[in-house]
Amino acid sequence: MLGVLLFTGNSRATGIIAASPAPLGIWIKLNIVFHRPKKDCVSGFGICFMITAGIDKPVGPGQGNLCPGRGLLNDRNQLVVEIDESALAAYEDGSVLHNFRGKDMITIPDPYPLPDVTCRALGSLRPLTIEPGNYPVTYKKGTYTVVFQL
């Protein structure tokens, strides 16, 4: 009898769908430079990525000219990037925080082809480019999320 109950319980559980499915893909650590690629990623507001090893949340606040974040390529061909507010506040003495705080989008003026190593780490077999445009920003529990349609 116990075996029948266990078996029927398992067969019913297979049809359960999570209310909020986890996004498909692997989160990777990113070091972000918030400067324009056309200016060699040293001035102006834009975005450049440097990948670090690992598949977990970055540790520690932003240091100098790198801001830690994490990224995921979802099933809609969108790059989802999360950055903690504390990391933005520490990055270059908070110089880019005003581009996020209280905003519902950021403007990226230059195209940025993601480095091959970043594309591979995100699980893409093809090159990916962030095109110029306006991208939505959300803020929740101390973290800013930007979604880039690729």
C-alpha cells in the first residue's frame, strides 16, 4: 500500500509547474566599466564588460574602475545584468550612480560587442552586441537590474 501511495504521489508531482520559473541560463560574474567603448572605455557614460572566473554573485563593492555585477543570457535573447547599489556607490566614488538612481532606463550611446569569452560564458555560440539605445532599469532590494535586448 505504501508503495502505491508513493508512486501515485510522484506521478502527480510531475505535472506541477512553478509559479515563477527561474530564468534559463547561467549567471556569470561581470566586472563592468561604465564608460563609452568609442572612448576606449575610459570616459563618458556607456558600458564595457570584463569577465571574471566563477558562476556566482560577485563579492565586495566596486573598486577603482571596475564595478562588480552579474549577467545572464535568458531564453528571449536578452542580457540581464544586476548591479548592487553599494557597488555603484563605490565605483569611481559613485560617479555613475545618478544614471541609475530614480531612473527607469539608461541610454547606451555606442554599440558594444561583448568579448568572445563573455559570450561563451553566457552560453552563446554566436557573437553578441549591445546596440545603442534605451534599456529598462528596475530597482529592488538594493539591486539595479538592466535588460539589454540583443
